[in-house]
Amino acid sequence: MLLTLPLTLRAVDSIRLYVFLATACPISNRYIPELNRIAATYQPKGVRIQACFPESDLTQQALDAWAREYKPAFAFKLDPHAVQAHELRATLTPEAVIVQGGRLVYRGRIDDRYVSWGKSRPQPARRDVVKVLDELLAGRSPAARFTKAWGCVIE
């Protein structure tokens, strides 16, 4: 069953990728190069990508400093009260949520590089977000709706 989202997150058939990150989460920061590759490939195809930072003590100045260091190729914003994280049911950073036409179609890991706490692969075997985006852009329903993410807990 697909979750229908609040009106604030709806857009008629558009595909949106929300990624929940934390500036102090090392796993989040390690994913920036992969997220930049995803942005370079999918933003020109009309996918809107936005990173949300559900950190209550993060200031805009600190987020801007993080951006100067990591150079994200996608939009980002503060979510200090974790409103967007709660609306999309994100619980970890990094965690990806893909919405199409106001409906949640995927929530979980970006890829399977991290297999558990302290265990990672040099390269992912499965790129979940890329696979879901490709399926949606081809007009198909994604095979996976939810996957287990590893990272830092959203408070």
C-alpha cells in the first residue's frame, strides 16, 4: 500500500528524492560523492533532489560551512524540528525517500555499501535509489518499496 503524503509534499507526477543527512554523521558525509553523481544524472531528467538536515542544533551558518567543504550538487535545507523527516517517516541519516505524485514509493538506503554497523563494502553491489529512479522514469513501479538503511538516528 502506498502512503499518501501531506499536501505540502505533493506535486502532480513529479519525482522527488529527499535525502536525510546529518553534518556530524560520517556515513552521511561519505555519501556526498554518490549523491552528487545521482544529482548529475537525474536532475537533468526532471528529478528534484533535496537534502534535509534534521538536526535541532544546526545553524544555517554551520550548514553553509558544511556545504563549502562537501560541495553538494543538490538543494539542501535545515529541518531543525525534523518535520519533514517525520512526514516522510525517515529515521536515520543517511536515508533516502522517493516520492512521485504525492505518494511515497521508496524509503531506505541509498545503496548497499553499508551492511551493518562498522561493516562496509568498497563498492556497492546494489544501487537502490538509482534502480528505483530508473524504474520510475521508465514508467514502471519499483520492485523494492523499503530497504534497511544504516546510519545515525534522527532524534
